[in-house]
Amino acid sequence: MFNAFLKTLRDKRFFILGWSVGLAFLGFVMTSFYPSFNGGEIDELLKTLPPALEGLVGNLADWKQLPGYIGSQVFDIRLPLFISILSILLAVSLTVGEEDKGQLRTLISLPISRHKIILGKWFAIVGICLIASIAPVIGVELGLLAIGESLDVMVLARLAFFTWLLVTAVATLIFAIGLASGKRALTTGLGIVLAMGSFLLSTFSKAVDWLEDFAWLSLYHYFPATDIAKNVVDWWNGGFYVIVIIVSLIIAFLFFPKRDVKA
């Protein structure tokens, strides 16, 4: 299991580096824009912005205070889009991607149980998701230094923690689909529906009345980043992600050991 964990991290080292730099850059750039958005011009925009656009730009009233701005513009609107892509790419590559290349067949031929292979790869996913969740926080901190502002470290810690739970849950769910099915088209298609579909549903349910009733179906519905940034934390939302992770692992443990793996 430990060897599978180390091998996965080694194979994904450039993936980890690239995404970490990119997400840190996202946090830095959006934070550095804050002084441009917290002036009196926001009041004028509040009067003219159509409510239908709130899902795309966030509540402009949140831009007036630093925690609300960081929660809204970094963690609530932009970060979910990028971690959706990260989750799909990571989970698909570690399952059906390796199977199509014959790497998974080689791995299961070694004297290691399939259950340990699942755990080794999953722990690597957890580690990669943790790094990806910390990266934007580092970027935000660098941005705060650049603009001469500060933010309670516990606010950023909570945002990073929920980001980690979210991206781990999404990646684990797609990971389980890939291991259970062994079908690239199915895994990629369901991954896009689950990850990108959740992002779009959360975004547009704020503007489209009939979608609001279905917002709870989105995996991102349980990550209210703006509220968390304002110290309003519902830990049951974290529990939801833990349940998704556990159920996904159970699916992987039930189906992967029983199916044939392509050579």
C-alpha cells in the first residue's frame, strides 16, 4: 500500500507542481485586486447589477469586506471550477487512464492485494488534494502581504479545510467510478456531470428560480465559502463530504477486486 502511495505521488509530481503554482497564482491575483473593488463604486454597481448575474460574480455587498471578498471571489466562484477540472483529471488518470496503458494490470500482478492498491492510490489522492487546497491559501497570504492587508488565519484554515473535503469527495467519487467500471467514457462522462454539473447548478441556482429547489443536489452546495469566511460554519456540511468519501470507497472495495482488468 505504501509503495502504491509513493509511486502515485512520484508519477504525479509535475501534476502536483503545476496545479499548486496555478492555484496559488489564482489566490494571489484575486486578492491583489481587492483594493480596486472595495471603494464607493461598489455601491453604484449594487444599484445597477441585475440579480440574475449574482451567481456569476457573487453578491457585490460581500466585496466591501475582506473576508467576504476572499470567500466569494476566490473560494466560492473561481476555485470550484478549477478543482472540478483537477478532480476529473486526477481520478481518471489514476484509474481508467492507468488501465488503458496496462499499468494497472502490471500493478495487480505484484504481490499486493487490490484493497491495498485502492488505499494506496486513495491516500495519494488525499495528499494531492490537500496540497491543492493549501496552494490558494498561500497565494491569498502573499496577496495580502502585497496589498498591506491581513486576515484571521483561522478563516483561511477553515476555507482550506472545506476545500480539501470538497475536492477529496469529488475526486474519490470519480475514482470509485473508474475502479468499479474500468470504462473511460463512463468515468469521464459521469465525472463531468458530477463535478462540472454541480458547479453550474450551484452557480445558476442563485439566479434561476426553478433551479433553486434542486441546489441541494450539487456537491458544491455544501461548501458555502462566503459564509465560512464570515465565521458562519455548519459542520454538518463537512459531514456530508465525509459520507460521500466513505460511500465511494465502499463502492471501490466492492467492485474493483471482482472485475477483470484490461491488459
